[in-house]
Amino acid sequence: MIEQLLLSVAVDELDKAMEVATREGLGIEVTLYNTDWLMESGALEDAERARERFEKRGLTITAHGPLYDLNPGSLDPTIRSYTRDCFLRGIEVGAALGAKKIVYHTFFNPLLPRGVLPGWKRLAKPTWTEAREAAADAGITICLENSYEPTAEFFSELFEEFGSDSTRMCYDPAHVHLYSRDGQPAWVVNMGHKMSHLHLNDNDGASDDHKALGEGEIPYKTILTELCGACDDATVVLEMSIDRALGSLGFLRAVGMWE
């Protein structure tokens, strides 16, 4: 049974999301993808005002850090510097929102030759170290999300390099379905002890379409049973549009995972 279920929404969707979340007993994961807004001076004030509204409604809040075209281990120092700034700003604004967790991807492209990885990790490590320290100071847990990593072992290697005792994993079964050579069991065995946050959406095995649960081919009834056994206190995010999330609630009730 899922104990904490959240909607994934952008800042400009918060009015609608708060009404839906309050009615359905859900929380909210705020996506900080719009860096035009995120890096502006007014973002902190916007976030603080939103936090007041969240607290009045008693909503659980998490955040998803900036995502698009970032690379902490880029050979280009300008890209590395911008990625660092985005990471740290995401944590700052996440704290202003009242988020207790923030999700980041590793941003390594596994299509690159394996020989690139040691140098990439060396270049990326200062940014990750600074982000971990900033998150700890803000009382936020960083959750590293699997995306294009080909195996659980490969992800675990990156996790050990950039994580810490307080770092946790955001597990996305849809990304495993699309990109991983390992199946669900290998990820649970290797990373289940670190999973504290889950992203759920469905797909057809060909494209990361973020469909409603039950509208793709991912066997979520089996997967959720396994995951709830491995990390029964995880926060769970319906990472899809609000309308699709509402449809997914029916699926979760049908498989006995949501009341």
C-alpha cells in the first residue's frame, strides 16, 4: 500500500494542483525545469508564497531539480559552471518551497565510450560535492534518479561516487523499462536499500511518454508489490499530467495500492 502519493506539477500549474491534491489527499512534487523562472531573483519570493499555501493545506512537498541539457562533468567549463549554478539554485528554491527531497539525474550519457567515465566523474565531483553540502545545510535529501543508465550496477557505481550516507535514490521503473538491460529485480536487489522516492508513469517500451498507469505495457501490479516490500515508506510521485494522474488513481485502487 502506498502511504504518500504526490502529483508532479510545474510552478505555473500550482493553483490547479493544490485544489486537486487537497481533494484527493495527495502531495505535490514541484518541477523546477523552467530556468528562466528559477534563476530570476523573484523565484525565492514566489516559492515562499507557495510554501505558505502548501502549509495551510498540510501538503507534502518535494522538488525535481533542473533537468534539461545539464552536464556536471562536461568538458566545456561554461556548461559545468552553469550546471553547478542550476543545482545550487534548485536546492535554494526547493528549500523555500518547503521541500524535504529534491530529485536530480546523474546526467551521464552512457552512449559515450566507457573510457570517458573516469574523467567525467573527476570533473563532475566538485559540483556534486557542493550540491550535497548545500542540501544538507538546507535540510533537504538529494534523491538520484535512474534515467539512461544501462544496468543497476552502472547506476550504483555513479551513486557511490556522488552520493553520501544521506543521499537516497529516486527509482523510475519506466526508465528501466525503456533503457536498462537489467530488469526490475536487479534494481531492487542492488538499490532497494537506497530507494526512498519513486516516479511512476507508463509507456509502450519505445518512448518515454509518461502515460497513465495501465495505459502502457509496464506490469505495475507486480512492480508495485515488489517495491512496497523493499521501500514501504517511500514517497511516490505520479509523474504525468494532472488529468492522467487522476486516471492513475483508479488503477492504483484497482490493484489495492491506494485507498
